Amino acid sequence: MVALLALAGVGAASIAAAGDRAPAAYALTAAALLLLGLGLVARLPQLVPWAIAFAAADYVLTRTGGDVVDGWAAVVGAALFLSAELGFWSATDDPRLPVERAVVARRVVTIAALVLAGLLVGFLLLGAAAITASSGVVVAAAGVAAAVTSIAFVLRLLR
């Protein structure tokens, strides 16, 4: 349920900023929520990445063309990550198998720590991007590549 709520929040933020792109935003948000809901109900974890991809594409579509760095991007990234983690966990969980509370607690704490770390890194990168926003697309692309690399590195260290 939390995974759907997080994804719905991203969709609502995209729709609120869509302007003349509202029909595409509605369609992408609906597709993302439908795919995630279907993945959760039918226990199809392969649908979760597609739902996240549609929601991310929706967010990017509604933010293109602006000259200002979106201050909510870090929150949206954290919400997408939370939705992906919880959605995959829900889709792969088998209720017939007993799970120890310690394992569940450790997983919840790990996901919460990763979401908060991603949020912190996102805010730091947004601050850096806001400073260099006038530098151009190449610097922004390098910043995004650095952000993705750093988060991938942290996730690799945690596993």
C-alpha cells in the first residue's frame, strides 16, 4: 500500500506541474499505478520496474523545458526508490512462508536508511546543480551521471 501511495504522490506532483502536457501526465501516471497495482496483486515483480519507469518518465516529461532546478527532485527520487523497494518486496513476499520479525525489522531499517541517504544525496546534488544551473546541459548531465554513479556505489557497498 505504501508503495502505491509513494508512486501516486509522484504522479500527483507530475500532474500538478504538467500544464499543457496534462493528458500525457494523466496517461503515464495511470499506467504506472496500474502496472504497480497489477504487479502487487498478481505477485509479478517484473512489472515493478516498468511502473517506476513510467512514473519517472512522467516526472521528467512534466519538468522539461524549464530553466530552474526543481527543488522537489530529491523527494521524488526518494519516493520512486521507496516505491520500487516496497513494491518488489511485496510482489516477491510469500505469505505462506514464516519470516522472523528480526529479518523484517532489519529490512525496514535498511530501506529507511537507504531512502534517507538517497534524499540527503539528492538534496546535496540539487544544491550543486542550482549553483551550476547556468553552466549548461553538459555540466548538468555530468552531475546526473555522478549522482547515479555515487548511489550505485553506495548500494553496491551495502550488499
